[in-house]
Amino acid sequence: MTPTSNGDASPAAQPTQPKQEQKQSPTLTTYRVLVIGGGNAGLSVSGHLQRAGVEGVTVVEPREHHVYQPLLSHVAGRTAKASQATRPQADVMPDGVAPLRDAVASVEPETSSVVLASGRRVGYEHLIVCPGIEQDWDSTPGMRAALSTPSAASSYEIELADKTSRLLRDLRGGTAVFVQAPEPASFAGAVQKPMYLACDYWRSRGLLDRIRVVLVLPDASPLGIPEIDEELERRIADYGIEVRRESRLSEVLPEAKTAVISAPADSDSGAGSGSEPERIPYDALIVEPLQRAPEWIAEAGLAGASSREDSERGFVEVDPRSLQHRRFANVWALGDAAVSRSQRSGGALRKQTQALAENIVSVLSEEAPQSQYDGYTVAPFTVSRSSVVFAEFDDTLEQRPSFPFWKGLARERHLTWVFDRHVLPWVYWNLILKGRA
């Protein structure tokens, strides 16, 4: 927990180590392991390291409150309270891990140092980059202005999720438009959850026939895995949801309460392809914004042109298995801010944190990193107010059930609702964030 003064970075076998002893100031405070981000990724990997006996783990996090992001869909769908999704950051910090209440302004990997928003410069022996992903509310014209009106909201921030809950509860007729963001995004399919929950609620109140529900998908199917898509498409048809496939929200006209929907320029099908964009007047607009990596990642030279897709540019360039940076041996990354072959979601982090922590322990022992993240992720879709489709898959989009040879959890079940709504939150607060799961 105690920072050292100008400690040298531990050796590693593959990428080049920066020569920090030649470039750093002799009085620079240097932390053994500096973690950028106190979300799920940052706290759980810190907990794993602490439990493995690594001392000197410090987490940089400016926020006072920690949010359990997966529960925001339940908040938006009115099956959980906003207060259940948040706790003071100090209360969820793993024992033995030191907090550093600040934000990152820049990273200088050549000198193994970080400049904080307060102006303070600190050094590190190993850096773990997991600040999450940023919501780009301004990239879609009119979106930010729309969010200031009563008729538009989102489930991606806790205050907006609470607003979504009230908006969908009070809707008695008209048109509700739900917009899913294209990749890269933090579990882009999350917007579908409050949509299904709202449809089930409206049906129970005899209102569903009065409400036109439109889902805007950036892809041809809800997830891209046939077995899961079959379950979700069945519910889409059951609720009478209209789907605009391979389409995006290109503009919001808040004064006219109108969503402008178009297909990407390179799309061969979908709404708007080969024609004028579709304008859909709405009474409720629930949006996932476009998302991006924090800009300081690219400015630091931690991103790379070798990213697998243009959409991944700006994200930390790590080996997707070892999670070690391809050029800086003492830099690691996981979670939403890292280049990833698997879908970004909290469900991917459990195995990522285990692999990364084991690799850092190996390097600190002057051994080569051996652990690998296998691409697993899990995405629970709440398709009614009492059932969930539990999607477990890897980075090849093949199903990866936790119970081998049984893919039954991918079917809509009440059991997985109980697990998603009640068991997982307890596991998150009490085990995952402590590095125990």
C-alpha cells in the first residue's frame, strides 16, 4: 500500500521496458501497481492482486460513488431502485488497496508516469488501464438537447435510468423508440432490457396495444448468436415490436420530438438504405449514445494502428489473451477501454481480472506471463418482468455455457431472472469487487 520512491519497473519477457530510472525525477513518487479506474475492472483486479499478496496497489478514481452498471437496466425498467445500484466508493474499495482521489490528465509510458488532473505527477512500476468507456452524447446532433426534455432518456447513467423508469411508467399511448448503439459500446444490447420490461409492464396494464414500440438495431439481429437471437426474436414478435435493422439514429429533433433513422453509408440493406432517412415522431425516446475510449489513451501512444478495426482505434492496444500492452511491458489493460475481440460487458471482466492479476504476479516474480483470457462473456437479457435469456459466449460468438454440455440457460427462464436480479448484485458487491470471484 505504501508508495516507493522511484522504483524500477519489473522485468518482462516480451514488450520493451521503458528506462524510467534515466528519465524520472529522483523524487517522483512511484507506486508498485497503479490502477486507472475504480469501476468493476479496477476494483476487482486490485482485489485479486491484494489477495495474491501484492502490496502497493493504488486505484486512481475521481468519483465518490460506485455504480453497479448492469442494474441500471432494471432501474430503467422499474424492477429495481436507483439506490440499489450505487454505494460510496470508499465502501467498495478492497481491503489493503489504497485509493487516490483524482482523475488522469495524461500518461507518459516512456517514463512510466502519470499526470493527474490535480497537476500532480506520479510514477508506476506497473500500470493497469481500465477507466471504462465514455458516452459521446454530442456525436449525434440533437441528442444532448433532447435529453433535457421530458420525452428522452437513457439507461446508461444512473440519473437518466431513473428518468427512463418514470417516462416509461407514465406512457399511456403513442410511440416509444429504443436505440441500440453500434460497436464499440459497453454491452450495446443493454437498451433492449428496459424495452422488454416496459412492454411486459404495458401489457399487464392493458396499454401495449396503444403503444407503438420501435427498436433501432445497428446490426441485422439482436445479438448475432442464432440460438440467442431466436429467443429474443420470439419476444420481439410477441410484443409486436417494430425493428429497424442495420440502422442508426442519425439525428434527434427535440422540438419536433422526432428521431431521424438512417442506415450506414456502407449498408446494403436496412431502413433508409437507398432512400431518405426515416423520421419517427416519438413520445418516449430511450437512447444508447455512441461511445468512445478516453482521448488521453491515444494521446499517450497507448492505442495503435494495428487495432483490428477502425472502430477500435483509440482503445488500449493489448494482447487480447494476456492483456499486456504490445509495446510497453509494464502497461496492462482490461474492460471497456481495451481493444477486445469479445463483447464489452461486465460479464467478461471476471475472467479478464483473474488472468491479468495472475500475469502481473508472474512478472513481479520475474517469470513470463502465462495466464490467458479465453474470450468468455455473459449477457443476461431481461425479456419480461420475471424471465431472462442468459447468453454465455466467447469471442467467436460460440455459446460457452458455465455448465458444459448444457445450453439450457440460453432459453428464457425464471431461474435466470432470480440469478440476474438478486444473486448477481450480491455477488458483485460482496465477492467480485473484493477479488473473490
